[in-house]
Amino acid sequence: MKKISPVFIILATLIGSVCVTDSCVPKRKFTEQKRLLDKFEDENDSLISANEQLTVSNTELRSQMERIQRHIQQMKADSVELAQKIAGLREDNKKLENRLQETTVALQALKKGSEKQASKLTMQIEGIQNDLQQREEELQKLSKELEEKRRSLIALEMELAQRNRRMAELERIVTRQDSAVKALRSKVAAALVGLENNGLTISIREGKVYVSLDEKLLFKSGSITVDPAGVSALKKLIKVLEQNPDINITIEGHTDNVPLLSSASMADNWDLSVKRATSIVRILLDNTKIKPERLTAAGRGEFIPVDDSNTSTARQKNRRTEIILMPKLDELYNILN
């Protein structure tokens, strides 16, 4: 059963508040926020699913390759054993044919001397012929079995080669994605030189570049308006985002765990985090080449802290905005499907 997201619980509470109190945020705004949150959760679920599917697929492919290789080795050993057995049967057939010829000659010589002996030799010949027929049938059966094993071996080797090609392709794409993420991280660091480790950190986690900005770089306490210094930093980042159109962008707002006093313009920390993320989105779209469909704005409230300790320093760390950059995974999806 799918886990009920805290986002939906908070949304339900907020919608209920709209129905009860006329001074709350208009329903249209909550509907828009809910749509944005739904979109983010769907994309997040899709990314997690893709990552899990890739991991499972790699594991299954390696396991199947090992089983196929063991099967191939066994079939090769069986083929050698069958070939040896066939060679032995042919040698036996040759001996039987020689015995038949010798017995036939002896029968011709003895026909004049003893009818009884001739009858005995005739029975021996029939017995040898029956034995020869049985061995011939066994030889044909073994030859057929050997041919079937050879065909199966060829099919398995072809399947193994195909799986090897698919595994190599997956590894190539993953390596390329890793390289793209590292290159993107370097470009972002170069664009934001001077800010890194001064309220801004850039890291790579789970195949994505995380640009984390402290509250002091962007907002005044409780505000959703980006300060001029924050706008300047974002403008530098915009240049990198415009040059990399294949990068999806998620903006997450995070708050500390101190409850926000409800007002006509702000309900709680959820509301604050969402509106801060939306403020960043508007700056990224203002007279830029960034397409809106690349962007997702989301509020995470106080529920994903970077520091769990209940101190002023920890709360300051937790009040942040994260811009998450991720290369598109269409090529991986196509191979997996």
C-alpha cells in the first residue's frame, strides 16, 4: 500500500481551514500548491522507481549471465562426452561388421558339411545383425541429441552475447550520466565561485547535483522575497542552466522546526517553504531561456533537516533552499523498457 505523504495530510488540513475561516489563503492558491506538490511527488517517485529498476535490472542481468555461462560450460562438457561415446559406438560397429563378414564366410564354408552348424551360424548372424541395428539406432539417437545440444549451445551463446551488449550499453550510459553530473557540478561551482562554503554548498547525491543556499543568502526571516544578493547569485546559476537544456531543475524550500505564526499571507512552515521555492522559480524564468516544464517548485517544511539537533546552529542550517539538478534519464528508461 502506498505510503500517505505528509504533504497530503497538510494539504487536507489547509483545505479544511479554508472551508472554516474566511481569512485563510484563497482556495485557488492551495489548489495550485497541491498541483505543484503532486507533480513533484510523481517525479520523485518516478526517479526513485527508475533508480531501483536500474539496480534490480543490473543485478538480474549479472545473475542471468552467470547462470548462462555455467549452463554453457556444462553443455560443452556434455558435447565432448557424447562425441567420445559416438566414436566408441562407431568402433564397435566396425568390429561387429568384421565379425559378420567372418561369420558369413564361415557359414558358406560349413554349409556343405553340416546343416545344423549352418543353422547355428545363421542364428548368430541374426543376433549380430539385431545387435548392430540396436547400436545403429542408439548412434542415431545420440547424434540427434548432440545436434540439439549444439543448437541450444549456439542459442545460449547468442543470448549471452546480447545480454553482454545490453549490460555494456547500460554501463556506458550510467558512466556517461555520472560524467555529465560531475561536469555539471564543476560548471555550477565555476559560476558561483566565491559563494561556495560561504552559505552555499554544492554536492553530488544519487546522480544529482545539489546546490544548497542558506536562508541568509536569499531571504530575510519569514520573507518570501529574494534579496538582491540572492538574485545576483541566481542570475549566475541561470547562465549554466540555459547552456544545459537537458537538465531538469527542482527547487525545494526547507524551514526549521519553529512553528510559523499564522497570518493572512502565510499559514505555516509548509506554506513558507512552498512560496520561497516558487519565488526562486519566478526568478529563474524571468527573461531567461529556461523552459517552464524543466522546473518543479516544492516545499518540504521542516521535515527533511540536515541537522537533527535542536540548537540555534542546527536550525540555521535547516533554513535553506536546495536547487536540485538532474540530467534526463530518457535513454536509460528506453533500454530498461
